[in-house]
Amino acid sequence: MSSVLTARARDLDADHAGTDLRSRFVLPEGVVYLDGNSLGALPTGVADAVADVVHRQWGERLIASWNEADWWGAPTRVGDRVGALVGAAPGQVVCTDSTTVNLFKVVVAAARMRPGRRVVLTDPASFPTDLYVTAAAARDTGLVVEHVSPADAPARIAELGDDLALASYSSVDYRTGELWDLPAVTRAAHAVGALVCWDLCHSAGVLPVDLDAHEVDLAVGCGYKYLNGGPGAPAYLYVAQRHQNAFDQPLSGWNGHATPFAMAPEFAPAAGIARGRVGTPPLLSMLALEAALAAYDDVDVADLRARSLSLTGYFLECLDTLLPDLEVATPRDDARRGSQVSIRHEGAYGVVQALIARGVVGDFREADIVRLGFSPMYLTHADVLRAAEELVAVLDGGEHERPEFAERAQVT
Ligand SMILES: Cc1ncc(COP(=O)(O)O)c(C=O)c1O
């Protein structure tokens, strides 16, 4: 059976040769990296770009680089580059802060943009920071948080009507990899005059999001997953052009001021998306992200999506053949699958550790999820088959039950 799968991997890799971008990344030999949805791999140009920023721009040119290298303009310049990957025309995305902080800005701003409306709707299965910060922003603005799955959101939105201020959802579930119906939830919110915000952490860079085309109002996301910006890379914030004048975000800082160097005692927000900025950005990380995004030069996200679906679809095929009893938590329907396959297993933590010991790197998510992310840029179908075969070896050999794989690390 494995020889059939091997031949199929070879054929699929030949079919998708045009989107094999592995040469744009530095990856350790022998590793199948299935954790690009946690920390993306290192693109080849980043180390030299960062060395130039450190040695020349900072070391030699010192303060002059704020103007000469346009450090000041980096958040909106890099924002436009991210915008191109999520279907946002220039001038609507700024790279700044963390996803958490940007979501706080969004929820408070949405409350102010929809005065008199009471409810913010979100998914109870959201990544926890989204739940925490939505609750915090709601507390500060008097909104009430209601938890409803994205699948049930359109119906609930219609019931809430003009009580709803904001529907705030992740486009892909971080745990199961389910891709939600962004256009349907967005349309439902607009039908009652509410706003939507989408957390794009698990979709940007691997599937078309088309923010402008779907008339999304607000969005947030991080730079360190599929965008490969590096550990702690700055996040981004999208505010559709039509809302920017009304986007009154709560963290008034000098970087978001209309005239930052006038040193005025009163705050006046910058025109456009720059009002999403707060304080001085971490430029080493910002410029590492900018260099990393060069890996996307000449790449069409729709082509990456086709490759991603082929990789995850083929992985499901391998599991069906080699491990038919395994419980898959990710939808099999292409239209409902992000760029990840999650497996439920009672020994999930040990399974992940045993896989890592065999060179297949994924991660564990509570309570029982083996989470495998498939970055289409640097993975092949041959890698996918290897991952499935190593999983068979782990489970057949009971390797996941070894005591050394039970010890929980700080980061799982
Ligand atoms: C959906 C989602 N939102 C937010 C975050 C994290 O936010 P932050 O960039 O503030 O750490 C994650 C991290 O994994 C995530 O998966």
C-alpha cells in the first residue's frame, strides 16, 4: 500500500512543481516541519537583511536611519505588503503591536462606532487571548459578550438585529483547522448594520481571504505563523478605508498622532490606517518580517491554497490508508479545511513528542489534539507521506507512551 502512496506523492509533487518554494527557506536537513502555523520557517533573505539593519542602518547610520531607511514608514509599508496577501488594497493594513492588542483596539473602536448597540458576538472555541481581550474590552465599553459558534452565528446575528455591535471571529479554528464561512458571517452582520472583525492568524498567507472583496470591516492577525516573520514578529490590523475616519481606537500614542513630531500636548489621530499605531515599533522584528515577506514575491495565494489543499488532502488519504481508526478533528471537505490537519488522540502530548524525536515537528493543543500545520511554501507530498509513516511507527511501537514524552514543557 505504501508503494501506491509513494507513487502518488511523486505524481502530486510533479503536478505541483510550480509552487515548490522550499528553496526560499532555510530548513534543517531531515526535518518535516509541520508547525508553520505556530512559528513559520526562516526565509533565506532574512538573516542578511537583519544583519544589514544591525550593522549598517543602526551601527553606522545611527539615528539617520529613521529617515534614510524610512524606519518611520515601516508599519504602513510592511502593512501594505501583508495587505496584498489578504486581499486589502494599500492604505488599510498597519503592522503594529500584537494580535491581542490589536483586537482590544478593534473591540473598543467597534463599540464607539456602533453606539447604543449592546452585544459583541464571538466563538467560545476562539484562541483564548481573543476571549480574554474581548471580555476586557467589553468590560471597559459596557458591551456584553455572547458566545456563539461561527456555524450558528448568522442565525443568531439575525435574531440580535440592531442589538449587535460586532461579530468577531477567527477565520480558521486554531485547534481543529476548520475554515469558517467568512462571507456568510460578514453578510449577516452587515444585514443588521453591525461590524465584523476576523482574526486571520491561521489563514493569512495560505488561503485567499479577500477582505476588500467581502467588504470586511476590521481584521487582525500575527506575523510569525504562515507569514514567517520570526519569533515575536509584529502583528497587523486592517481597517477598511470607509471606516478609518470613525476608527477611534483607545490606545492613543504618539506614533498614531497626526503630527507626531509637533509634540503637541493633545492627541489628534493620524489620517488613515496610521491611527492604528501606538508607540515605537520593534524595528528589528518589523524589518525581519518585511524581509520574510519577500518569500511571497511573485506568488499567488490562490496557487498556494491549491497546493495546501493537495497536501492536507493527501495527508488525509495517507491516514485513511495507514491509520484508518484515527480520529481526525479537521473537516475533510476542502471548502471547510484550513491549512492544517488535527488528530484527536488521548495520548496526544506523547504522540507529538515522539514525532518530534523522529524529525516530524508538530504541536499539541489541549486537551487531546495533535496539531499539524501544512505550510504549502516549503512542504512536499513526499514530506507528508514521511509524516504519516512516522506517525504509524510511533503508534505501532507505543513510543508515545514512553515516560520521557510525558514531561510537559513550558511551550507545548
Ligand atoms: C487565532 C489566534 N489569535 C491570536 C493569537 C496570539 O495572539 P498574539 O499575537 O497577541 O500572541 C494566536 C496564537 O497562536 C492565535 O492562534
